[in-house]
Amino acid sequence: MKLTDSLLPGVPLVESPLFDVEVERADLTVKEREIADALNRNGYAVIDFPDQELEVRIERIRERLTPLFAETGLSKEGVFYATGRIQDAWKNDPDVKAIAANSSVIDLLSRLYGRSAFPFQTLNFRVGTQQKLHTDAVHFSSIPPRFMCGVWLALEDISANAGPLHLVPGSHQWPLIDNAMTGRRGHGVAVESAQLPYQEVWDALIAAKGVSTSTFEAKKGQALIWCASLLHGGSPQIDPALSRWSQVTHYFFDDCIYYTPAFSDEYLGRLQLRDLVSVVDGARKPNSYLGEEIKPPATMVPQSENWTRKLMKWVKAS
Ligand SMILES: O=C(O)CCC(=O)C(=O)O
Ligand SMILES: [Fe+2]
């Protein structure tokens, strides 16, 4: 579907209030329609990862990354090693990159969202993260909002005791929480974790709504797409001896402003802009609004300068 076919091109197709009408005009197969319906209804959808070489890639990734989980800090290529996670291994691992840049996944996401998708970040895990339920939209968001998603891929069969991914179905329809709503300033403020100021709100929302989580006991090669504001996290790891190999790729979509809401005050025009490249070809992805490139004024510090400093501080503190 072309952008101009939609009455609301500034809303992802799968999150559109006009979804039922607009999905009919989208160029989707029966299977893809099921994925679109699941994303619209639940905020996530499970797919079989479309890669003939996946088995061998997984084998190579696990072999190469195993010793690297002992590292900490930022490599000169820009790979960031922290306890239990490797961020942006695509920069020096061809198989991590091939998974992130899989063209069938990019095409699928582009049709589901109504704009061209591009991967901008990878995360590799060897064990469960036990991360509290959170939305990614406080870390990475877009203007217009919701043009971001994650694809989580199981690099082994994941048992209930290994701390599988869990999610709150339907929570993508809850309001996007921003700094204005929580009554705090974000721009230029130093916090240890972008998630911290919001965690209390999410926990309270989950308790107030009385919702339960759904757990993804994935088979190797299964992947889960989640919407920008879906609450998700790592469930408790019951057996500490178990691994939980997985790769997450985060995607944005073309012609958006890409920024970090946790460190922004949107209504004052103070955005912590991101300075992105596509994982596919390393091409710069300029911040863009209705086709116009947006250059940051002096008050908007691009993420790359500030972020490295924050990351290094965080590594030292942890
Ligand atoms: O794998 C997990 O447990 C959660 C990962 C996650 O939250 C993310 O990559 O955004
Ligand atoms: Fe996340």
C-alpha cells in the first residue's frame, strides 16, 4: 500500500484506528493478514523466521559470541558489550547482520506498517534478561509515533524455566507514557536507566488493569514481532543453568524523526535526536518529517555524542 492510499499515513497500518478498512486495501497474503490482525489486536505476532540458512547462522553466532559475553565496554567498531548482552554485534558479525537485514522480514514489516522499514540496532543474549515489563517506546520513538518495532528471534528452543520472553497482550493500546505525563523533565537530565522513571507507572498500570502476561516458549527459529508500545520483558529465570539464546532487532520506518523520549521534552521542542544508520547498508537515515530532512538545532544533541558517554558511565557503575 502506498502512503497516499491511506487517510492516516502518519499512523502505522497495524495500529490504525481505521485498521479494519485499511487492511483490506493492503497487499497482504492470507498468512500476512493473520499477522496484521494479531499485531492490531494483541500488539505482537509470531512468525517462522524466513531464512534458509538460519540453522548454520545460529550455530556460527553461538560459537563466535560465546567468549564475547565476558567482555564489557564499547569496541572501536561500535559494538557494546554489557553483562549478558551484546549490542550491535551486526557491526562485526555477518550472521547477526544477515538476520537483522533479512529482506523478507523488512518487506513484511514495510507492508504491515505502510512505510519502508529499516533495522537500526541488534541485541544478542545468551541467557534470559529477566528485564521488567517495559515498552521500547521510551528508548526509541518516532514522530509520528509508533513507527518502531522489535523482532525477537529464538536461537534455540526456549523452555519455561529459562526465563522466556513475556508480554502483556493488548498493552500496545494503552497510552504512550511520556515525560510530560509523569511530570518530569527529560532533556539533558542524567538518569541511570531510561526505563527507571516509567517503571513505577507501568507496574501500577498492570496492577490496576489486572492483566496477565503471556509467555513465549519459542522454538528455535520462531520470531515474535512486537509493537513499539507493547509491554514486554524477560520472565524470571527459574533454572540458572539454562541458556536462552536470542537476538532482537529493532526497526524504524522511513520519513520519521527518530529520538529518545526518556531524554526529551517533546512539547518544548527539545528532542534527543538519534543519528542512525541502516544495518542493511550502513547508509545514514536522516531525521525526516513529511519528506523534509530535519537538522538538529543546537539544543538537540544527536544521540551518538551523548549516548556513548552515558553508556560508558553506566558500564562503570554496573
Ligand atoms: O529478551 C528479552 O528478555 C527482552 C528484550 C527487550 O526488551 C528488547 O530487546 O527490547
Ligand atoms: Fe524491550
